[in-house]
Amino acid sequence: MPELLCMGEPMLELNAQPPGPDGRRLYLEGHGGDTSNAAICAARQGASVGYITAIGQDRPGDSFMTLWAAEGVDTGTVLRNPDAPTGLYLVTHDAGGHAFTFYRGNSAASRYRVADVPEAAIRSARILHVSGISQAISTSACDAVFHAIALAKAAGVKVSYDTNLRLPLWPRARAAAVIHAAVAQADIALPSLDDARLLTGLEAPEAIAEFYLRLGCPLVLLKQGKDGVLVATPEERRVLRPHRVKAVDATGAGDAFAGAFLARSLAGDPPLAAARYANACAALSTTGYGAVAPLPRPEAVTRLLEDGASGPDA
């Protein structure tokens, strides 16, 4: 059985490319979905990974089954729904970064229920990874995630939680209540700075890290984009500086960080070493377009770490 189980919604990705000479904008087809991206990244780093979801009995769903098989992600806990589609999203880019447009209404994953949760698989795993999006897509999916977390905690399985706030999916007050209730049960919290500011009303990274630690989560990895990652425990705070790379698309960088961190944690790395590796992996994931294609292999991550192309830790 897989050691790492990721739970959520995969989505077919159409990523806008730079306009050609005639001004037309083309879209590159790919695969996305935050926890699916994390699962694939972890598998590429050598982890034993499975995915928990429901997808349509459609061509996008078939495409994901082919992708996961090629990437070594176990699909024994993937349900196929003949009556609901696999979700889709567009990625566009401008001077402010990247933006998403989602088409996920009534998707197969949004119909996921408590009764669908693979209890035996969760009990036999070492880490369960979920996110705010896993809970935002529907009330039934939210309940299923809480059930999965409860199963994991009762079985001594660690819980990893990425806030991944998507306000178009739910009101901020509900998002904050649900996400903070989940983080309070997590062993690893992976908020981004932008999300955390909206969810907590706090500005300073140190204050945000302290907020999540006080909820009861013993390890907070606050992703700060161009300012690196703040690794916080009740005893220590360390900032890992970002790596200098030729970034073209930050889609899925946070998911890459999560997957790489969890893979190295399963391999036995202590949190700070796993975070250093994940920091480099996330940087490399921004050097190509799409969420999955640029996810690096260990050799590339090791080369970047050996090059030392980042500032000193703080």
C-alpha cells in the first residue's frame, strides 16, 4: 500500500502560451489539481504514493489514469463516475502573475462522499495530504476530508495540510473556519503567505507562523514566494532563501514544494533538510509551463542545491 496518500480534485489544464507573431493565443494541454500535482512530484522524488479522488468516465479522466500510471502514482483509490465530468481550468498570465479560470461545477470529485473514503488504505499509510481545495469543492467533499483526517489521526498516520485558498469556491469566513479546524488536526501545515494573510488577518510572517503553531500544528512551512520559506516549530524559526532560476510560470510551485517535502520526509530527512530540498524543487518547477511537466527529478534538484544558487538561510 502507498506510504503517502494525497486526496483532492485533479483537473485538466489548458495553459496559455505567449502569443505568436499573428497575435493568436494558444493553450498547452496538461494536468493539474493541487494534490494531484503534489502526488506526482512526490512520486518523481521516489516516494510511494497513491491518490484518493473521483474522476469522470470521460477522456480527461482516462488521461489522468494514463498520467498517474506513467508517473508511478497508485490509482487503487481512484473512483470513476459515469455520471459526472472531470474538472477543467485555464491558466492565463500577465504582469501580475498567473490567473486561473475553473470549470468544475458538479464534477465527479465534488460529488465525493464520506462513504467513498478508502478507510483501510488511509490506516495503512504514513502520511495523508489534503488541502483547502479538497474541502472547498463541495460540502460532501469537505466532510469526506474531515473523515479521512479523523481516520488518519486515530491510526497514527501523519496529516499534511496545504491551505490553498480559492475564494471563488467559498466565502472567506467559511474557508477560514474549515481550514483552521483542519490545520488544528494536522502535523504539517503548508500555508502560502498570501492565503494566510486573508485567512488570519495578520501581516507579518512570524505572526502567521505563530498563529498556526498555536492552533496545535507542530510544524508550519510558510511559503513566501520570492522571499523563500519560513520553517517554524515551537522551538525554532528559520527562513530558507529562494533559489535564483529563470522562472516563466509559477503554476503549481507550492504543490511541488509540498510533494517534495513529503517525499523527503518519508525518506527520513529532518524537517529543515526536507524543506531545503523542497525549496529547490519548487524553484525548478517554475522554469517551464504547466503544473506537471516542469516538475523536476532528484538529479536536477541535487544539482541546484550543490550550485548554492540561493542566499544564506536566516
